[in-house]
Amino acid sequence: MPIACPNCGKHMKITETNKKMYSLHKMCLECVVNMEAKIKLEGNWEQYEKGIVKANALANLVDFEKAVDSWYAEKDTFVSESGEIESWGGGDKTKMYEEIKIRLQEMKNTDIY
């Protein structure tokens, strides 16, 4: 069942392009094209483009941070096939975790342009 574009009110055909544009901009492809054309005419394209790149980089950092948090929460011991408990820890996990979190925060605070 097609849904209406919140921007123009037209029913969007369910296509891969409309799905992608809706997930990124919450509007149909036609509205995105019109919006971006207006941004270019107003001379704000470079700023708009930088904002998209920065948002993408930040999203990647957030994803990496979640992976690091997950790694830190994992146990360092495993039960082998023979039932013995093996420790696979290779050092001070807490120190490494704290250092990674500091570096991630520094990267988040860095302007990429």
C-alpha cells in the first residue's frame, strides 16, 4: 500500500529510489530533486553537501562506538568443547576501552572540513 509523501501529499510508488529518499529525507524522490535544485539555485549546495557528509561520518562513528561497547561487554572466557573454561583475554580491556572512547569523542568533535 503506497504512502503519501509528507512534503507534497502525493502517493509514492514503492520503488527502491523512493524508499532510499524517504529513509534519508522523509520525502519522495521528486520532492528531493526539487529541494536540491532550489538549494543549488540559492548557492547553498556546498554547505548542504558538507552537512550530508558530516552526518554520514558521525553515523559511522556512532555505529563503531556501539560495536566497541558490545565488545567491551562480552565475556573474555569461553567453555571449550571438552568443558574446560578458557580465558581469551589478552590484556587490560578496560584501559583499551577507555582509550578508544576518548579517541572517538575527539573524532566526533573534529570538524571534517
